[in-house]
Amino acid sequence: MVLLLLFHYVYTTGHPGQFGTVLSTIVSAMLFSSRRTERWLRKLLDCPRAFVFCGIIALAICAVPQLFTLSVTISYILLAALFYPSGKILSEWEDKDRRFYLSEHPDTMSDCYHCNHHARLQC
């Protein structure tokens, strides 16, 4: 969030009077709600079509000069979704015994954390 807001400030300073900054700032402000952000990132992780659709939208919007900041905001959200932990590791982390096992075996945790569910591969 801080990086996005800093980007908006710097972009507005260099390019004053563009309405696209307002749209992307609204989207960035919507990320202040952790519940909404969790839902968006989980939706992007669980639905590859939504991820691809948002990527195509970001590329298409990038061609419009006034909407460049909105494209950067969407791209930043997609990047955050790539590094968001999988549902499997979140559910395993709730179990105390499994958490202890994962903390002792970081290679297993790494395999579960990045379980490549986008490619439909088994962990």
C-alpha cells in the first residue's frame, strides 16, 4: 500500500491533472480493508481465469496514457497475489502439530507454500 501511494504521489507530481490517478487511488484505498484484500487475493489465486483476465485488462489499460497508474495498481495486485500463500499452507498452519513439523522441516514448508495449484500440479 505504501509503495502504491508513493507511486501515485510521485506520478501526480510529475503529471498533474490526470483523472486516471483518481481511479487508481480509489482502488488502492479499497486495499486498506484487510478482509477485502484477502478476498481479492484469494479469488485471484483460486481462479486462474480471473488472474489472466486482470492481466489482460492491465495490459490493455496501459495503452491509455491517462490510465497508466491504474494499470500499475492492477499489476501490483497481481504481483502480490503471486506471493500470497496457498490455502493448503494456511490450513496446515492452523494445526499446532503440523506447524511444529513444518518449522522443523523448511523444505516441506516450501513445497506446500508454493504448491503450484495454478498449474494443477499435486503437492
